[in-house]
Amino acid sequence: MADSSAPLNPASSASESAVHIVYTEKPQQNEEPEAYHIRTLASVLGSEEAAKDALVYSYKTAASGFSAKLTPQQVAEISKQPGVLQVVPSRTLQLHSGPGIAKLH
């Protein structure tokens, strides 16, 4: 039986990974946000190197959190970490523009 507390292998099921946004509490005043985000990711992925590879972006101004490539199992595990408030899939939205938009004004 696998140990459920063992770090998850970031290479396993890499094809299943998708970018998620992880909202976190603000780090302590003496810790840089990106270092806090990498530490949080490393607690699930098993190493700082794996965390840096998975990190897509670190949000530092309007919100505290980061986006990272995670498998569904990693999403479930990071959601349980102290300081993690919410994990949501990243979405790309298309802006609609063109002649039809002008008719709305």
C-alpha cells in the first residue's frame, strides 16, 4: 500500500497535468512571496527543483498565490496544505471583437 504522505512524483502522469491557480494566504512579512509559493509547492512535489519546474507564475500584488502545472492528485494534495485557500483550473478566455460589437453601442 502506498504511503499517502509521500511526495507526489511530478513526472508521473505528466500528460494529465494542467495549469491551476493556487490562492494562498500572504506569506510572513520576512518571506518573499515567490519563496513561499515554491515552498508550498515543494511540500507536495517533493523538491524545490520540481516546484520550480511546475511553477508558471507567482502572483504578488493584487492577490497572493501562484499558477502551476499540477495533476488531479497533486491538486487534491496541495488543497490540504496549510495556507492554501483555493485551487482552481486556469482558464483562457477569448475576447470577442469585430463589426458585431459596434452594434451594441
